[in-house]
Amino acid sequence: MDALELLLSRESALKLEAPGPSTEELDRIFASAVRAPDHGRLRPWQFVVINEDQRGAFGDLMAESMRRRDPTAGPGELAREREKAFRSPTIVAVVAKLKQGTKIPDVEQIASAAAAAQTIILAAPALGYGAVWKTGAPAYDPFVKTALGLDAADQIIGFLYIGKRAGGSSPIPRPQAADFVTTWTG
């Protein structure tokens, strides 16, 4: 696929199913992700892969996170939270590992990790997969960070769900780029 066509046709998949990317395909996806812009060459990214066989444990983690945040959450809410882990066969948590004591502000390090996440979102369809970027409360929960082997200061940029597309596309119309562009005239 032509690179510009890939960018112009990018959209979140409504539904994903197995199979997910192979180990070799994930290696290619991550090799593209670490090409993201990186002011100061800090390499502030980490990618935590949750494979198909770990989705049950990840779902339990998501539900426990909800229960800790909201002790009044009922069984139905906890079940819905647990089911989010089964949105796709492969989940990648993209993390900004902030490097303190550098001249590079946190926001630039977070932007670099977000650029790496966007690259993953583009590399997946280049290899024939669909992808969706989600965050939600678990992304900001220190309990979830610890369970994923992260430090409290680390920032989860998002959970990227990757698999074969199933079903249609979002009916939400795309914005017109001209609505977001101005030209500075001094």
C-alpha cells in the first residue's frame, strides 16, 4: 500500500478477531515504532505486549482496577470491564518512560511515545491488520502500572488492540483538514 494512501485511509477498526500479528510481524511493527521523532534521543518508549493467552489475566487486572477505583461497581460492570481484554487477540500497552533530569520536557517525551503509538496504529494495517487505540481509567491507575511491571512515574499512552478486522467501519464522518488549518500572516 502506498504510504500516503495508508495515512489517508487510516481508521479505527470497529471489531477485531484472531489472528493477531505473529512475533515476526510484531518485531517489524516495533522496529517502525522506534523510528518515531525523539527529541534528545531519549527513547522514552516501552511496549508491553499482552498476547492472546494472557487476555484473561489482563481482563482480571482491568476488573480489579475498576473495583479498586469504585468499590460499588456491580458484577455486570466488572464483567464488562473484564471483557475489554478480549477486544482483540493482541494488545500493546504503549508507555512513556519519562527520563527526569534532562533538558527535554515531559510533554516532549510523552509526544514521542504517542508518535510511536501512532506508528504502530499505521504499521498494523500496512501488514493487513486492524487496530484501535484506547485509554480509559486503567491507563492512569498506579495498580495497573505496577501489575504491568511499570514505575509509578511511567505514563501509559494507550492500549492498542490489534487483530484481523471483522465487520465494517465507523459511520462517523471524517473531518475536513481545511477546517483545522490557518496560515499565519505575521
